[in-house]
Amino acid sequence: MTTLLVNIHDEQQERVLLAFLNSLKYEYSTDSQSEISDAQQKEILRRERDFKAGKIKTEPGRKLKNAFCINVQDRVISNSLG
């Protein structure tokens, strides 16, 4: 089973999403424990606006994956050397 986390920005989005899920008879649950703080929500919305305005430089996923793999390999080598 796969879990999908959706960040809903307002009540209208929530109503539309729930109506869609219900129309397809999907099983779903809500988790109020995973709510984010007001500051976190403001930061997410700011970053989304910056992205849409073209203020954020994006990188291809492959480049990020390669950088992560190199970093992990370096740590493994460093840890094995003591």
C-alpha cells in the first residue's frame, strides 16, 4: 500500500478533494496529528509562490539523486576507515 500526503490550502480544496475521493469510492483517512504549525504553513506557501514566480532554480531529479548517492557512498567509506 502507498501513502499519499496531500497539503490542502483551504476548505474549498478539501471539499473538492473529498468529493473526488468519495466519487471513486476510495478509502482514505485524515490525520490531524500531522498538522503543521502556522509558521510551517506560511513557509510552504511562500516557497510555492516563489516557485510559481520563477524565483527558485530547479534541478533535474537525476542530478539530485546522483549527488545524494555520492554523499552516501562518501559517508560509508569514511565510516569504514574509522
